[in-house]
Amino acid sequence: MQEIGTLTETLFADTPKGLLYHYTTLSGLLGIVRSRTLWASDIRYMNDSAELRHTADLIRLEVQDRIAGGQGKADLLGQFTDWISHRITNGHMLFGASFRAHGNLLSQWRGYSPHGKGVSIGFSAESIMECARRQHLQIGRCLYEPARQRRLVSQVIDAVEVLAEQQIAGGPSRQRVSAIYQKVFEAIEIDLLRIAAILKHPSFREEKEWRIVSPVFTDAARLPILFREANAMIVPYVEFDLRSHAGQSLQLEHLYLGPTQNSNISLNSLKMFLAHNGILPSRGIDYCRIPYRHG
């Protein structure tokens, strides 16, 4: 059986190539260029916590199958499921930001340009990786395949069961066993959160998402956390510096302008804005050529 830390490191071992695109609004582009940073949000608030709920659902289904099949310790597995449902909104903090391997996806334009205000910004994958290394972040390829997700979740639960068995080998009391289970869950929480950060629902597979992921933080008071309004709530985030080296100018490789009814004039002002800030994308700026639909 692989240790959970080994599982996590394997998931973050892939290396992106070519360009990585970040979809945002025109307002978002203004902020990125002026600050030379990207907002990495607390993963619990990405898509209204759907990211973490997906992992919790996978674990719950695996636990149900094991209990129904008479496998494992029902009390351990039941407590593990209850613990996860609580930690989704009350656990440690991990921040992430999303990139796509494809910069011109209709599904993404629908999400980011409902009023003709979307852009996707193409960065060199090598540059993003260098920025991540400099800031002690990792980059991982999101995992969509149901079979791989189930296998991974099964390995996580195997690891929990082995750790628990090692801790209760001396035959402690029932009350003591419950406390030991909690310590086992706490011991795997950091790795479990990093795994959950790149497990996505199969319906999003066309995105081919890569995600930069921060270290897991246990003390929010010591973090340079900022806050923004989004999705009818306040979302915590940290800034991800998009420069490989301090003092370096922002390097953009390519941009797509999303669907808009004013493509020609919008492209012109977009080029003017970038030039005014000393940015000349090496692969140019293109219109997405997807018909604009208002409303």
C-alpha cells in the first residue's frame, strides 16, 4: 500500500507544456496587468465549495460500499465520513488558481463573458512553474476520470485504515479508540486537502485544467489574506506573483478576446492598454471567433 504522502506527490508530478490560459473578465485583466498578480482563492470557496464536496462524495460512496460489503471497521469509516463533512468548511486553508490548456472554449466564455467582457490570458507554462517554485506553490493537472478517482479514494481510505490499525494495536478502550481515530484523520488532512484540490467532476473534463496550489495553512492569522466579494459571499484569497523574478515585467504570451458585439474596437483598445503597460504578447492577440449571444 502506498503512503498517502507518496500518493500526493505522484499527483503533482506532471509538468505542463506550451501555454496555460487563465480566463477572466476585462476588469480582471486590468487588475492582473496593473498588479502583476493573480488571485488564488481559498479552495473551499471555489464554485461554492463544489470542489471539496466532490471528494467528500467520492469518499462517502466508497465507505458505503465497504460497509455494505462487510469490509473494514464500520465505526472508523463512519467517523471518517462525518469528520470530512465537517472539515469541508471548517478545516485548514489551501489556496488555488486555475489555468486551462485550451484558451478558446465555449463553456468558459459562457462562464466569464455573459456580457461580452471575457478574455483568456496565455502564459508560458515554464514561466508559471517558475513563479510557483519561487513562491513555494505546486502545480497539478486536475483529475477527471471516474475510475482513477475511485481508485485514488480507495487508496486514501486504505491508508486511513492502516494508520488506525497501527495506533490501536495495544487494545485501548472504546473512548480512547475514538480519540485515536481523530488523530489519524488529522494526520492525513494536509495530504487529503491537496488531493481534493485537483479532483474535479468528470463533467468538466474538456477544461483540461491545471491548478497552482499553495501549501496547506493551519493558522490563518499569520497569512497575508485579502478578501473579495464573489458568489454572494466574501472570499478569502492570496496574491500569486506572475513574475519569475522580483522587478521583472509581466510576460504574456497570447490573449484571446471573448465573444463580444464590438470585436474590432474592443481588440483595438485591448492592444492599446497592453502596449501602454509595456506588454506585447509574443503570439499576438486574437478574437475567439465565437458568435456573440447577448442575454
